[in-house]
Amino acid sequence: MCRPEGTLELQIRSEDLANGNRPGRILNVVAGRHVFRLERSKDLTLGFWHGCPGSGTHKAEVSLRDLGLPTALFVALTWAPYAATLSVGNLDQSGPKLHRAEGEPTARRLLVGDTGEIYEVGAEGVEVARFSFRRAGEIELEPSALETWLSSIEAIKLMSAATSAAGRLFEIAQANAIVSILVTSFEVFCQRRFREISGEGIAPDMTALAKAFSRIDSMPDDSWLIEQERDVLPFVSRRGINFQNYEQCKKAYSAAYGIGLASSADIDSKDLKALKDLVAHRHKVVHVSPTQTTIGPLERESPVFVSLEAAQDAIEVFERVIHGLHAATLSLRSPDSAEGKEPQILARG
């Protein structure tokens, strides 16, 4: 079940299926970073939950009253990025008809921690802006790569609205701070998403990754990591892959997952060029002066001057790159993936 898309078919038989006084959880499974949950509520609704880092949590519901309050069910759970479908048929009936419901995003998110435990974050009418959970001092659970990026954009919007009597000097410092946040957030997104992909069922090509980032003689032997294909974090850490470095980031995604930023992610070359200039500009802001006044090489015929307008352009560039890369990661499929089939009611027996 640890795969980006699939279908699970079940037969369920119980005299309590139509008993509203006995709601309960029928299925609660963790597969990598996927969560699958099937439960019956007090109002006799059957709900299918699917959660994963890349596309969040979706829930589909079918009323058991609409099926004639059955004691035997055929159930098909189908999932894909940004989709969860629940198909249910009453096996008490002759020639049962499938009732199907498409999932919707939910405020209540189902997440898997590093130890495999399921966590529930948020609820209807409750907005959780930021969360993390530590166990014995180590991070057990934190927001997904995309959630972290979106929270950074919200913070940048607040910063963009700030004003000061200092005028132009304040605007320069303000715009440079925005670019610095964008570059750092880009690094966090790329590193976190790089790890999430394997938890969603796509094994990285560790051999290609090891070749792309050759070990130097002073490093301890880490060849054993090539066989450990479900978590790339130890390898990334020991090889010192820097996701803020555009070339290293591009090489890592290409080697491990076959994603090319310009090809697979369909990102315009102008945006990639602008991104590289902004990364270099952030380096100057941090290591030279926070009041740098131009972005990119000075020898340009038309230099880009630091301003809130330039910062807004930078936001749009990073947004296109991040969402293009994210979409490319969601389109990955396992080599053994087959085309999804329509659920068919299983023979009774």
C-alpha cells in the first residue's frame, strides 16, 4: 500500500454494521508515510481517510442508510495524489449497485511520525499554523515540505506590508530580507520533499545518487546506505548535499528520482536563471551586506535594483519553481505500477 496510487478491495461482514450505537474503526493502516483509515460513525456513515505528505488528507463518505443498512459490504478504497475514492456495495442484495464518493480535503490531517505512529492535527474550524513533536529530543513529526513553504509565503506577505519612515533604505533591507527567506525556504522545501518522496512509495536510485555525489577518501565507508532505499536522509547528511546550492539540488533530484527541473518539472529556463541569481544575491546579503542594492551580475545592461517590486517578482519565480517541482514529484510512479482499474464487486463466499 506504500505507493502513490492504488486500490484496496475488502469484504466486510458484521451484524453491527447498521448499529449506530457501536461506531468504530474498521481499518487503520500505516504504509510508509501514507495513512489509510476506514471508520463507521454514529450517524451510520462510512468514511475513508487517506493522508500523505505530498497531497494532504482527503476524506470520502458514503451513508449506510442509502445502502439499506447492510450487514455485508463490498468496499473499494482508491487513492492517488489529491484524490481518495470510496466505493461501497451492499452484499445482502442481489446484483448490488456500487455507491461511490469522491474525497475532499479535510482540516483534520492524518500524519505519520518517524517512528510510524499516526498523529491527528487540526479539526473543523481550527487552524493550526505551525506544529512539531519531539521524542527524546529528536524531531518525530513536523509539517510537510509544501506546508512549510506555504507558511513561509504567509510570513513574507506580512513582512511585505510593513512600512517605515526610513524610506528607501528600509525598502532595500525589507526586500533583501524577503529574498533571504525565499532562498532558505527553497532549501528547506527541496530537502524535506526529497525525503518525503521515498515515504510515499518511490524508492530513490541510491546507486545513481552515490555516483553523482562521490565519496571522498576522508569519509567513512557508507556503501551500506546504497542498500537502504527507504530513507535517503542519512546519505544526504553524510555526503553533505546542499539543497540551497542550485547545481547540487538539480543533480540530487535527477540522480535519485529522474526529475529534471527544466524537463520533468516543466520550469521555464528564465525562472531557473532568475532563481540562481537570487540564490547568489542571498549569499551577498548574508555574507557581505544586508543593504545590497542590485540583484544579479553588475555587468548587465539593465541591472535589477532591489525593491519591493523586485521582491514580488522573486516571490513569483520561487512559487513557480516550487509548485512545478512539487507537481513533478507527485507524478512519479513505481516501476511496477499498473493502470488503475474500476472497482468490481467481489464474488460472495
